[in-house]
Amino acid sequence: PAYHLSDWWTSFHDPVLDGLIVRAVRANPDLRAAEARVRQARAQRMLAHAGLFPTVNTGGSYARSRTSENTVPGGSGGGGFAGRESDLYQAGFDALWEVDVFGGQRRAEQAASANVAASIEDRRDVLVSLLAEVAVNYIDLRASQRQVAIARANLQSQQDTLDLTRAKLKAGAATELDVARAQAQVQTTAAAIPTLQAASRQAIHLLSVLLGLAPDALVPVLDRPAPIPSGLAGVTKTGIPETRVPIGLPSDLLRRRPDIRRAERQLAAATANIGVAVANLFPQFSLTGSLGLQSDTFQDLGHFSSRYWSIGPSISWPMLDFGRLRANVNIQNAVEEQAAAAYEKTVLTALQEVEDALVAFGRAQQRRQALAGAVASNERAVQLSRQLYEQGALDFLSVLQAQRDLYTAQDALAQSDRDLSTNLVALYKALGGGWEIEGQIHPTTQPGEPGRRTYTIPATVVSHEK
């Protein structure tokens, strides 16, 4: 069956990979940082939206003062205010409302809303990259483990050949040169194993970090070898492995990929910022007012006669700014042009990535078919050469060459299986698959919740998290 792009990793039918994906979505540090950026953008939108409404401040004060005896009217002959001490109690409200006549505040809110959408798409883009990175590193891990197994199997076969050659040397049917060549091949194969084991362990370390764990946390879980996950759906009549990926139309790609959607929202924000800059060229109208109570005694503060108020409009219009505001308009126009060019490049790059991924995946399928045939032929060649050598009908050099060819072909086939799976992951990533599950994988998701697909982590993945 064809699998949906939203949960493409399930097409590999690997429960461990499924569990790693779930854990990464819940705990990856980069994803948590992207989520924080979304919250920041939403708070900035709330700040911009608040600019459309009046600002009301409330306050109260108390002051005790004394007038000087040596100033008018407090000096000598100045009346009864000289040296007088008094109290002043005050409580009230102040309000300021900048009337958005030319739409600057509304355009600022539009820009903030576009930035929120862009931050959401950025989070989705991080999620898509994270899913692909987890899958690729898991495939690399299983490929390294398979290469280790191949090397060990060939090492055992080569060791058996070395033992046989030593026995034939004692019987006078082989030479010291044959033994030296067999021993050199055994040591060469043995030397390749530590490098492959190191690559396997490094892949586990990287997976642990992607899951927000200590580098060695998953070693007890993932160190046991397992097959390379394959998303193949079957084999064609010509023997080429196939898979079914819902590619869709190019227009679908524009709607799916988070990076394209993010670039489009960034362009919208840049366009809205032009409106903000243009609005600053025009007058700003404000309405201010105050209402409160004022008295020189606390007992009279609450009386109706202690009230005071004021209200009135104001206008502000910079008449001489030496071109600062117009320069800002030009800056925002240039930013909008850059965003438009970035959007165009993002679309073209997305289309290229899909085409490249399709070509790479198709060629990987053909290469794997050829290598599978080469492995079968080399296995037969090793079997025949060993039989002929034991019968004395074939020289030892031919046996060594057949074993080398088999090891090379088997190792190449393992790498081809890895490349086939990683190219499939690259294709899913290029198609923008995976971000739709952001609301389906969450610590608070309850099994059977309507409208959501729930995922669980296999116990083997979480048993060593702490």
C-alpha cells in the first residue's frame, strides 16, 4: 500500500525506528528551541495588537511640602503663605490612545501575524529535518552493524582457508607463499572491523544526542545488530526493487514544504512592514485624558468636589527629519525585494531537491539490483574455487581473489542497501513529509483521542533513558 507522507517512517516497518522518532519529537533540543521561538513570535504579535487600543495608567501619590518665607508671595508682606506646610493627596487615571488613522498599527499587527506563521513553519522545517536525521543515522547504524557482520563472516571463511593452506603446506601440497598470502588477507579483513565498530558506536552517540539523551544512553539498546530498514514495497517484473511514494503535483509541493511556506510568510511580513514605514510619513493623532481626585486632606479625597479631569487631542508630524523616514521606506522596500527573491529561490531549490532525490533513488535501485547479482555470483565463485583448490585443480591465488571479490561485493551491497534507504528518506524530506504529526506525538496525547493518530515508544527504546 501507498503510505502517507505525514508518517513516512512507518513504511520502513521498524518499531525501534518508530520509537526513536517519537522520542526525538518529544525531547530534541533544537525542536524545543524552535517551539520557544514560536511562543516569542506570538507574544510579539500580542504586543503589536495591543497598540491598537488605549493605554490606561492608574496611580496615586502623596506629597508634603513647605513654602519658602523669602519668595513672593511667601516673603514678608506676602500674605499668609510664607513658610506654610501643606499636604497633597492625589489618585486618578491617565489614558493615551494613538488613533491609527493611516494604518501603521494595523500593518504592524499584520507583520507580526506573518512572523508568527513563519516561526511555526520554521518549527515544522526543523521537525522535518529532525525526522530525516534520526532515520538516516539509524540506517547508518544498521548498515555499519551489517558491514561488521559481513567482515566477521568473511574473516571466518578466510581463517578456514588459512588453516586449510597450512594443512596442505604440511602435506607438501602448498607453499610458504600461499600461507603468507592467506595470512595477509586475514589480517587485512580483521583490520577493517574496528573502524566499522567505531562508526556504529558513533551513530548511536549521535542518535542519543538527537533524542536529548547522554551520548551513551542508547548503547545498551541499539548495540545489538538488526537489519537495515527498507521502505521497499516489492520487486518489479524486471527484478528492480520498488517503493510507492505519493509525490503529487509541483503545486502540492508548494503547499507542503515548510521552508516554502516560511519564505512566503516572511515575504508577507516584509510587505506589511512597508506599510508601517509609509504610515510614519503622515501625522500621528493621539487622544489623551486624565481623571482623578485631588485634595490637601485625606478625609476630603473621596468627595465629589475633589475631582479633576482633562481631555484633548494632540497631533505630531515630523517636519524636518533630513530624510530619515523616507530612507526607512526605501529600506523596507529593499527588504521586501530580498524576501521575494528568497522565496523564488526557495521554490526552485525545493523543486531541484525533489528531482535530485528521485534520480538518486532510481539509480540506487538499479545499482542494488546489479550488486545483488554480483554477490550471488561471487558466492558461487568462492564455493567452486575452494572445491577446486582442495582437489588440487586450482592455484591458491585464484581462491584468494575469489574471497576478496566476495567481500568487496557483499560490503558494496550493504552500502547500497544503506544508500537506497537514505535516498528514500531524502525523497520523503524533499517532499516535506513529517511535519503533520506535530500534534499527534505529544506527551499528553491520550490513546484513542478522536482525530489523532497516537504513537507509542517501544520499551526497548526508553528502558535506558534515565
